[in-house]
Amino acid sequence: MGNGCRTRDFLVFGWCLGMHKHVDTLADGRNRLYNLIDNLRAASLLLDGQKDSVLALDVVRRVAASISSMVKPFFTVQRNTELKEWPRMDFLRTCHHIFLDWCYVRELPEMLECPNLKILQLNIQGNCLIVPDNFFVRMKQLKVLSLGGVNCTPSLPVSLGLLTSLHALYLCKCMLENIATVGEITSLEILNLEKSELRELPAEIGQLSNLRLLDLTDCSGLGVIPSNVISSLTSLEELYMGNCNIKGDAKGRKSQNVDSSLSELRHLHQLTNLNVQIEDTSVFPRDLFAFGKLERYEILIGDGWNWSEVESGNYKTSRLLKLNLGMDPSILMDYGIKILMANAEDLYLAELKGVQEVFYELNDEGFSRLKHLNILNCDEIQSIIGSTEWAHDHAFPNLASLILHNLVNIERICSDPIPAQAFTKLQVIKVKGCDRMEYLFSHSMIKHLSELVEIEISECKFMTIIIAEQRQEDAIAGQTDKINLINLCSLTLECLPSLVSLSPESSINATENGKDFSSQLFNDKVEFPNLETLKLYSNNVHKIWNDQLSYIQNLTTLTIDGCERLTFLFSDSVARKLVKLDHLLISSCKLVEQIFVSDENMGNLQFGKSAPAATELVSFSL
């Protein structure tokens, strides 16, 4: 575990060794495992790794290995090291587990005599070694076999078929051709062929009536899955088919094999976990009620999606759906798609046609489980929540991030009055290329965003303000127009040529050489008491700060680039407040002649005791 281990591998190893007592499904086993991992994290015995993986500290790993070896002897070789020679056979006979984790092996013996062996992990770097035919003859108790980076062509080792107690078989990053022998191992519950070179899944795989998990992720050369193979796996709970090149053929005819394989999902009544990528939307099976039972899924439909981005995703959500429906908007009306959207935690929408309002037209129940929403290149969308007459109070109640890119006709995120619980957990919002937006937040919406941590706005041609003016009825009702984004840490404003100010209250018209401009971008009507990072790129601002600002004391990073109307950066009263500033970059600001503008008290200017020395500031490029 020194380099991290996927939680799914923990699940499989524990499952096959009978460690999940009184657990009937992989999903229940996973939930129990996650609870255990959470407890170990809380005790600082495990750390978070990359997506869906955990790390153990070296000292913890060594202690655990020492204790384990006293009970059940094992042999291990660390990753990226070389196995120069195999241990003595009398030691191997006692081993219960052998772990060679992507190390360098010069050769494999003709046979390993390991009568007590339960787990064999043989993942090899470098040369693609051939596994001898008799290699597994004396491993009759083997429960888990993991072969990685080996050459199993033209067929698998003959002795593999003798492993009648085998529950999990990993053939990852292997050269495979004829794997029909796998169909003889009817005890198999887990079959993982991830990232292997394989052109055809043999019909014999359909004989694995006990199979619970099948992983074909990144088998990009897989072109044939015979009819009725998938539907025969009636015990299947988890199916992974990401980056399996599921699409029509070059002549535009639909692959009967692919179409039937996807349609066969309707026969998998135990399926709760599905990963699949379907580039050709016309082969997507319609009215698939099986989607209603899915507890976890990563499903990409349409072209333009990259599966590697899913694998390296930052969001640790359990239900991801990506839709690019430029050629087939009718799929939005499909029952299965509606279920997937309603249950999604991470939703990407691209090139949607015929949709003007996301909430009402796609899921008027509120997207109650959605945590991350990304909308890209949708020319017809005009709002996220349009008429609030139809909106539930709980619309988008759990949304943590909202990303809008190239929505050329969107005018607003939400109409007023905003639903009571909408966007209350929003932490990140990024908007780019939304030219018809004149403002980002209505005054009532910004009141909901107390959890907001990051705002990034770029290339919105006609955006003049960030926060709209308070509605007259709210002012009459006595609601304060003061805005305090207490958790906001980062603000980026880039290429906003019409930007005047953050809010109408901070807009003060002035004239210079006959041209009108706003005298300042910020004032005390909108406060960010914990703002740490401010980045301004290519904006037509003349002055950034109100001299009376009281909320910039936590600013640590300030970047200003291409603001050609800016003449100076700080007055002395503002500079005195920047006690934590340690990174300052100014570039391509043609009119800037001074960083600080002196007044009668400038000679007494001092930074606070906690401020960095001037030598710590980044140099300027003016």
C-alpha cells in the first residue's frame, strides 16, 4: 500500500477471502468497507490517495505487515524494484500471500509450489513475460489471482483452468487473445481485464453464472462481444466498460453486437454499478428501467468526452453523467436518461438542442442530489432556473459547483424571487463566454451564497456588473442591501470589457478626456473579509479600491494583467491594510506609473508586523 490502493481492490480481496460476513452484495460490502476506512482515517492510520484510493503511512504499513506475517507468512516485492531471484521453495510452500506490485522480474519459474497460497499478485514491469503452462498446478487453494503486464497469447496457461477455488481473476495490462479458458472457472465472482489488449470477449464468459463484477475498462481494442454473453451474467452487480470504443462502424451502420450488448443490460436485475461510454447515441438502449436500480454510475453519452478525465476526476462522487446530444436531442425524453439525470451527483451537459431552461425542462423535481453541474456549448439555454412559479423550494439544494461555458444566449442564472433552498451550498462558480449576461448574481441570489469560496468570470462581453441592484420590493420590505461573502477566498475577473463595478452601488461616473468610466471596482457595499486571492485580467477598470475598504486585510495574492486604464494600484490607506500580501504581479498595465499614490501621510506608511518584507513580493512587469 505504499503507493496507494484502490478501495475496490480492498473490497475484492476481502470479499474473496470471506472477510465480509453476513453481507450479500458487493454494494453492502463496499458500504461496510467505507465505514471502516473512515474510522481508520479518523485515527490517522490511512490517508486519502487519488480518486477512490487510500494511502497508509510507511510506519503503519510496516507494523501491519509485521503482525500479518506472524499469522500468515507472505512474500512481497515493492513497486519499481527488481526481483533478482525467487525465494527458496520451502518458504514459498508456507506463504499465504505473494505480492509483486509492478516490479521487474527477469523470468518466471516453470511452476510455483504454493499449496497454502490464497492471493497471488504478479504485476510485472518491463518485458512482457510469458506465463508457463504449469505455473498454477500446485496452487489449488488460490482465491485471488492478479496477473499484470504479462503475455498470455495465443492462449492462457493451461493450468489456469485447474484453479477451481478461484473467486477473482485480474488480467490487467496484458496481451490477450484466446481467453476461453476463463469460462471453465465457474467459481469466479470477479473478472477484471482492465487496459488489456483483447479483440474479442469469448462466448464462454457467459458460463460464469456466479460473476458479480466484470471490468473491461480501457479495453479500447475490444470489438466483439457475442450476443447473450452480457445477459447470461445474471448475477452481475457491477459492470465497467469505460473507453471500450462503443460506437457505430465506419459505414454508419450500427454494430449489431454493440447494440445488443447494451440492450442486454435490461436482463441484469442485480446490476447496481455501471460505467460505460457510448459515443454513438443511436445505439443507446431506450426505456432502460434497470437504470433506476443503479446506486453508482459513470456514464458518458455522445462524442467529445475523454474517459481519462473521468479516471483522474477531482470529484469523488458516486454518480456521474455526461451528455453530448448535438445529433440526437430526443434522447432527453428517454425514461432511463431522466432517471440518470435525477439521481446524478455530477452532471455534464453539452450541445443540448431545444432546451431553454435547465430546471423546468430537464428535471422539475429539483436535482436534489446534484453536487456539480457543468453546462458547455449549449446555444439555446437562457437560464438555469427560469420562471420560479414552477420551482420547488429545494431546487439545487446540494449543488457545490456550477460551471457555465459558452452559453451564448444565457441571460441569467435564476429569476427572482429565488427558491428558498436553491444554491445554499454553492462553493464554486465559473462562468466563461456567456456574452448576453449583464450580471452574474441577482441581489436575492447572492444572499443565498454564504458558502461561496471561489468566483471566476471570463470572456463575458456585455457583463457590466457582478451583482445586480436590489429589487425595489426588497428595499421597501426593509431588507439590507449590504452583502457579506464571508467564505469567499478567490475572485478572478478576466476579459470583461464592459465591466463597470461589482455592484451598482460602487459605480461612480467620472470623466477623463471626454470618456465615461467607473472610478472604482470595489467598495464597502460588498465585503469579502476572507478574500485571499484576487486576479484581474484585461478589464477596463480605472480604480480598484475604495479608500475606506475594511475587508482586504487577508489578501495574500494580487495579480493584475492587461488593465490598460488603471493608473495606480494602492492609495496609502489601502496599502496599510494589506498586511498579509506576499505575492504581487502587475503586467501590461500601460498607464500605471506608480504602485502607491502618496498623500500627506504617505511618509508614515508602514506595514503591520505580520506583513512580509518587501523583498518577498514578486517583481513587477509594467
